[in-house]
Amino acid sequence: MKKRSGIAVAALGLGCAVLLSGCGGCASCNGSNKNIADFSSNWYANTAYKKIQPTFTLGNEAGFSSEKLTYTVSFDGSRATNKSYQVNYAPGVYSTEFYAAAFDKEAYAHADFKSGYPEAAPVVYCYKTLLDIKEVTFIMGEETRSFTGDKVETLSFFLSVQDRLQPLYTYTKIKSTTPAELQVNSIDSAYRQIDCEYTSYYSYDGNNAITLIKNGSEEKTRTLSGLENAENSVVDAAYLDIAARATKLNGNFSQTLSVNTPARGLQSFTLSGSSSTLTDEEKPAVKSLLEKNGLYNPPLDAEGKEADFVTAVSVNFNGEQSGVSQTYYFAAIANPRNNSGRATMLKQTAPLSFGLGTLNYTLNDIESTLWNK
């Protein structure tokens, strides 16, 4: 039996086959008691500030700064359990950029939704990511197949925490050779080549969405309506990094969201506090990088000594076959009113489907930050 799971955006290129199977739909709609997300602006000095800061907004000449981060992507197959075949991923790069900008409805709003947008362009968040893995190899006995050029590119626009990070527009482009099955009879059936694009447009009131799907030469449209009746606050998978970052980050919370995934439509995910942390081998380099950029500010324990500077969030799909669970690691918030660490994403672990190992995204470069020294 295939193991199905919802895959967050950073792993989409590797788990896209899972998302492509099945039909889309408003699977989480028809709820009568809506679960409203309790988000915080954990990327600001004052996490309780729910709107968008001018210094974070493109075009503001008074100290504008976006956040640009780069992660090393490495494969860990030490705990792979699949007896049928193996995979190996060459080192890759995951880069992110986060800022705010005026939303151009002429460029990013669907024609059916434009009239519902404000005349004056609203200032909204923009989040861009790029996953680039040079080579993936599939191994079955003495046979191997190698493929180059795995990439996942995303662009997202969404509202502030005051409006629960409501999506306005997302674009996801995936080019990947991804694991296809749990057990296979030949190496050629172990992988599936994906070349697809998803463009999702949302009405400004958040009630409707139209997704244009281009899968090779096939093109189709999926519509979602009645999102106001979704059981949970709605976000898009393309910026799940930011939704996870906006949670309570205190190690003891649970937040369920309705996530619009590229190929399978609206699905329910629960984000929870996790006791996971970075390894002893990873911590020194990450700590040094944070210190260099003025982002290191660990919590203190009862004795006034430095506590762990890492807090973690696990993401779980709420379905009959919950599949793998990925984990985000952020800089812990020592003081929510003077949050110099800005809950910077430090790492992400993305287990592959079918027991094939894990991809780790570990922070290795900070080009610019949201921290104003």
C-alpha cells in the first residue's frame, strides 16, 4: 500500500508524486465551529505586533531590509528502512527571501477576483523560496539511475498576522525525479519524473480560490469555494515555513490549519511544539552564525544560565494515512517584546516517503536580516 502524506513546500520537489495523486477539493470545509489560528509576528522585535512594519516594506527608504537566508541541503540515509530500493541526493541549496510589498492586483489577482480587491494596493507579505538539488540517484541492487536538475521554486503573497496570514496568490514550479512506490519490481518503476506548475489565486475576502495546474502538456483548473466555512484558518503550502514560524514556539502548543496543497486541495495539518533540537555537531556553527548577525539571544533558565537557543515545531497531516512528519527548528524567543533572534528558521528536516531517508536543510548563510542593530 502506498504511504500518502501532505508535503510542505520545501520538500515538494521530492514528494510531489504524493501530492499529484488523488483529486483536489475542499476536504476541510463544512465546519460549523471554526478553529481560528492564534498567530504571532515572531519575525518582529515585538511579536504581538500584528500588522506590517514599514521597515519591512519594499520601497520604504527609511531602513528597509528583507530577510535573505540560505540553507545547505543534505541527505541522511542512515535510518532508511526501505528494503526494495534506495535513493541518494547530492548536496543542494535552499534559499528564502521574506519581506512586504504593495500587492499588484493587475499582475497577481485572477480576473474573476480583481473587483473585490481594494482600489489602493494593500501592503502584504511576500515570501520566495528556491530548492536546488544537483543530482538524485535511485539504487536497486547493482542497478542505478541518476537524474540532474531537481528544483522547486515558489512565490507567495499573503496578509498579515492580523488577518491570520490569509493567502492572496501563490506560484509553485516543480521539476523533480521523485520516489514513486514503496516496493518496486524494477528500478525504472522506483521513480516518477515531475514537471508541473501550480498558480493559485484567492479572492480578497478569502472565501474562494482558483488554481491553474500545468502538468507537462496537460492543463486544468481547480476551484475551491466556501473557504469561509473551512474548519480551520486557511493558509497555502507555499509559505508553510512562515505559518510554522508564526505559532507559539513555546514547546507546548498545538495549532491545526487547513492548508491548500498544490495538487490535492485543502487538507488538515496540525503544527505542534516539539522537544527536538539541533545536534551537538550542528549547534556551534549555527550559534556562531547567529552571533555574527546579532541574532543570538537564548532564553535563560531558573539559575540565569543560557538555555537551549532552539525551539522546534512538528507538522503532521491529519488523514487516514498520516505518512511522514517534518520538523522546523527556529531560534527560541527569549523575550517576546525584544525579540532580537526574530525566530529565524535554523533548520528543517523532511523525511522522504517510503522509508527512504531524510533531507536536512541547515542554515549556513545570512545575507540580510530583519534585526535592526
